[in-house]
Amino acid sequence: MIRSGKDIIFASKLIREGKLVAFPTETVYGLGANGFDAKAVARIFEAKKRPAFDPLILHIAQFSDLEKVFAKPLPKLVLKLAEKYWPGPLTMVATKNRQVPEIVTSGLSTVAVRMPNHPIALKLLKQAGVPVAAPSANLFGRLSPTEPEHVKEQLTNIDYLIEGGKSVVGIESTIIAVKENSIEILRPGALTAAQIRKDFPGIEVFLSDTEEHIQAPGQLKSHYSPVKPLYLVEEEPAYLSDRSGLMVFEPSGFSGRMAPGVKVLSSTGDLLEAASNMFAALHEFESDENIDRIYAMKVKEEGVGLAIMDRLKKAAFRYSEIENYADVNVGCS
Ligand code: AMP
Ligand code: MG
């Protein structure tokens, strides 16, 4: 069992000593270490079994910290985006400050930075007084944690877990690479391209072409996976066995059938709410002994639906080749 509680001061001391602390953010739980301490950061990779080519996000609590992590002069657009969306679920990638150790960025000349919108995270970061490198507090490639229990299920080798309830956004941050006059979305999230275009009309916002190059491991084809088979379906399966789970994101296209394995993630069709419940539902299916396969009904790939489908496709990737399975064999991918 890992040590857990609500002691932020104690946790910030641990961070300064080079230890590992899992903490809540509004997106998912993070596994943090002093981002300027290469040895402490190495322990993150060890605890998560994360490959070294996968760079980390640095978390800061004050705008003045931007200068510590990014190279000067700071791109003006970075400052404007920070003012508009921070604290919040947006991670910005730009040229790194020399102070940032190579292990944080996997040798890249750029670094990813975010200011989380969560009172515990902000207090921890302020008290620690250093940028905190923090990927999601799960084993590499597995489901992201949105509750303290999820962290305890996967990580045993950490020094402290700050308990802070459920993550309200529940899906990882939108990651963007910021250039002079353009923004490339490396990983979709709750902050959508449409919103950024609306707020910054003069700036070109485009989606990264993941087929051409992998910049962010969030861009790997298989990621965020449950240990049970997950299938994506266009339509509600006509027949569901007793041992199947069904994830429904919105009521449209769903018959309303009641069955123990059915989880409706938003009864009002609010996709932000559905996204926030997605990982928790997958965790429940994963630990439910009565379930041995999971179906997820696809959503339209627009707005936050893009982020939902991004995570679902990666979670289902290992199973996408299987065509004949027991319940339905139409409309899957
Ligand atoms: P995680 O914290 O596990 O959600 O992963 C953080 C994501 O940020 C990963 O997909 C990283 O590859 C991505 N990332 C971190 N640094 C950079 C960078 N310099 N350039 C592009 N992507 C990055
Ligand atoms: Mg992760």
C-alpha cells in the first residue's frame, strides 16, 4: 500500500527532496517529481515503466515561472494563450530553457508546460517552488487515473499520494506546439481547435498529421488501454451477452435498454460530461469480474468528441483487427 492523505506541505517537501508524489489535477492524476532534478525525474520513468523516448509535461503555478522553463524571448503567442486558458487543460510546447534537464524532454529542444486548474495542484506547486514534471499517474500505456483509487491500483513504488477526489475534466490536456503565428494540435483534449480559432482569429490552428511523425507518445496508436478487449461500434449492439459491458456516451442512437453492463456517461448528451466519466467507466469494467469484453459506441469526431475518439481508438487498437466476436460483428473498427 502506498502512503496517502491530504498533507500538501509534507508532499511539497518530498518533491524538494527528489521523491515521487501523485497528486490530483482537473484533467487526470499526475505523478510528480522536481522537474529540475534529473535523478528524481528518472524515478518517474522507473515507477511508470515509461520508455525514455516519452517526454514529460512540466507543471507550473505562476506566470513568472514561464521564464524558468521556456527559452527567452518567450513567443508572444505563448503569453497570450497562457493568459487566456491558464490555469486549465492546455499544454504548450515551445523551445526549452537550458535549465530544463534533457531527461524531461527526452533530448528534444522543446518542452511541454501546463498550469493545472486545481487548488491542490496549485498549492503543491507553489509550496514546492520548482516546476514539477508529471505524467499521468498510471503504468505506461494503461488507463489514465481520474480518482485516487485508480492510482493505488497501478502504482506501488511511489512516496505519497495526495487524495483529492475525482478529476472533473477527466481527460488529458490538449497539447499544442506554439509557433510564431500558428498552433499545431499534437493531442486533442477538452479545449477544442474550434474554441482556440474563435478566441484567436488571426492564428492558423491545425491538427497534427500523426501518420507522418510521432512527436508525442499520446500520438502512439496504442495507449490508454484497459486489460480487457475493447471494441468500438457504430451502432448499439442488437445482442449483448451477460458478460459484456457497453459504454454509451450520449442518449442519441441508444435504445435506453437497462442491463447491468450498460453505462450511460451523459444522460443529457453533454460530451464534456461523458469525457469526464470515460476513464472511470473503463476502470470499473476493468475491475468487474463479471465483465470480459467492452463495447463503446462511437461519437462524432468534432469538438470534444475528437478527444474522446482519440482515446477510444488507442484504447481499442489491439483489438481492432478481430472481426468475428460473439455479440456483434457489424460496424466495428
Ligand atoms: P502524459 O503526461 O503521460 O499525458 O504525456 C504527456 C504528453 O506530452 C506525451 O504524449 C508527450 O509526448 C507530450 N510531450 C511532452 N513533451 C513534448 C515535446 N517537447 N514535444 C511534443 N510532445 C511532448
Ligand atoms: Mg499518460
